[in-house]
Amino acid sequence: MAYLTWTKDLELGIKVIDRQHGRIVSYINDLDDAMRFPVASRRTGVLGVLDNAIDYTESHFSYEEAMLESVNYPFLKAHKKLHELFIKRMNDYKRRFSEGEEIAGELRNTLARWLVNHIKSEDADYAKYVRKYLASSQTAEEPLLTPKPQDERTASLWKRLFG
């Protein structure tokens, strides 16, 4: 399989989110690598990528939703619903994998297709709103988009994003 490449057309112009999306691209490429492992070690590699991708994606979604809440994005509820559905889908892949099903190729295609489509449609919609919000602010700096975690779980999730 060909590696997924981060390109300018995937950038939203919100640095923190673009970096996070770039990391998700890396997980997709890690999955490509794991699929090339010998059969005996492939499952271990795929499981590692699957666990990391789920964990990181949940962290990313949590941060993105808090950011959108901080700028009063009017379609936040619908955006959250898309995230919930995706996490449910990812957990279904994990369940199928734990039951012994070979899901790596399907998972890789789903992740790549979903990420690109989500960035170019739903995320592009909020990016326009966020950029307008920044342009109307006094300082127009991205730190305005850095929400504070509201609880321990959120703080733990974000720690995975920022180290």
C-alpha cells in the first residue's frame, strides 16, 4: 500500500489541529508498516497501532471539541456526534480484531478515507468559523484556541497530545 502523505490541501490553517491531524496520518502509515510484518508478528504490530490510534484520536477529538466550545462554534453538537460515531466504529474494529478477524487492510482504508474526508468537509467548515473568530479578536493569535482541560480525564487525554 502507498503511504498517505500529509499535503497542504489537508491543512486547516490552525497549527495545533494540523499537527494533530499529521500525527493521525503517521498512525495510518504505521499500520501500513505493520501489515508488512511477517504473519507471526503482524497481529502485535496491528494491535499496537490500533490501540495508539484509538487513544490518540479520542484525545484529539476531546481537544478539538473543547476548542470549538471555546469559540462558540454553532454546530458543535453535530460535530461531536460525528466523533462519537467514529470512535464507535474504531472500537468495533478493535472488537473484531480481538475475535481474530483480519482487519488491518480494511482499517487502514477506513482511517485514510475518513480522515481526508473529515478534514476536507466537517473540519474545513469549523476552520472557516475559527479563522473568522480569530480575525475578529483583538490579538488574532492562535493561543486563544488553547482551552483548559475541565477535568482529570480531559487533562489525561490532552497530555497524550502535548506530552
